Amino acid sequence: MGNIGPHALAGYGVASRLDTLLIPVVYAVGNALIALIGKARGAGELPKIRPLVLRVTFVVFFLAEALGWMVALFPQSWLVWFLPG
């Protein structure tokens, strides 16, 4: 790690923290989607599954993108959560 420099190491740490913030959101929506797919499958509504998956996928994608852009454009608003003192 010593050869990449302190700035690259700090960037990796920031990206790791951002990843830690986004993963629970994506997993929560994914778990809800599993229940919705199971409900549609059990009710015999197979044609509803594909549009449901596509809609939820787009919602999660745009939510993650929006959060990513917000933290990229306004880093000081969330980096203070991880600074000591």
C-alpha cells in the first residue's frame, strides 16, 4: 500500500465508506422484491413479474446514482460523519 500514495489510499477509504452506505439500501429493496415476486408467482400472475423486476431495478439504479452524485458533488456534507472529533 505504500507505493500508491496517501491520496489514492484516502480515495479508496472514501469509496469504501460510500459502498458501505449504499449496500443496505440495495439489499433491502432486493429482499422486498423477492417477496413481491413470490407473491406474484404464488398467485399465478407470471406476466406481472418481468415488469415488476424492471421497474424495481430502474428505481434502485436511479436511487443509487442520485446518492452517488450527491456525495460526489457535496462531499463535505457526508464526510464529516467519518472524521474523528
